[in-house]
Amino acid sequence: MTPEERELLKRTLSVAEENNELLRKIQRSMRLARFMTLLYWMFIIGAFAGAYYFIQPYIESAFSLYQGARQSPGNLNEIIDFINQN
């Protein structure tokens, strides 16, 4: 092997090692990004579920008010009292 070929082989090895290091960093970054995206969506879905859990009694009372108004539209005083209680 001539000295030029040996030097070319060393440079090729150096470039290959550098590329390998960069590819590993890119792969690590992609894994972290995927994990952070998963956490992001879990937080969003959890926030909606939590908000529904806390708002559910109000939704149910509004729905029962609507059902009551639908069943007896002439009984307006009961509906007004129900609204004033909540």
C-alpha cells in the first residue's frame, strides 16, 4: 500500500467515523422529538379529559334544564328557580 493510499484510507475512516457520530446524534434527536410529541399529545388529551371531568356537573344540569323545559314549557317559574339555585 502506497503512502497516498494509506493517507486516503485514514481520511476515509475519519469521515466515516464523523458521519457515524452525526447520524447517532440525529437518531437521538429524533427519538427525543418523538417522545416529546407523545408527551405533548398526552397533555392535550389529559387537559380535555380533566376539563370535562370538572365541567360535567354543569353540562348535566344544563341538559336536565333543557329536558325540563322541553317537557313542560308552561312551567317557566320552576326553570327560573332552577337557574337561580345554580
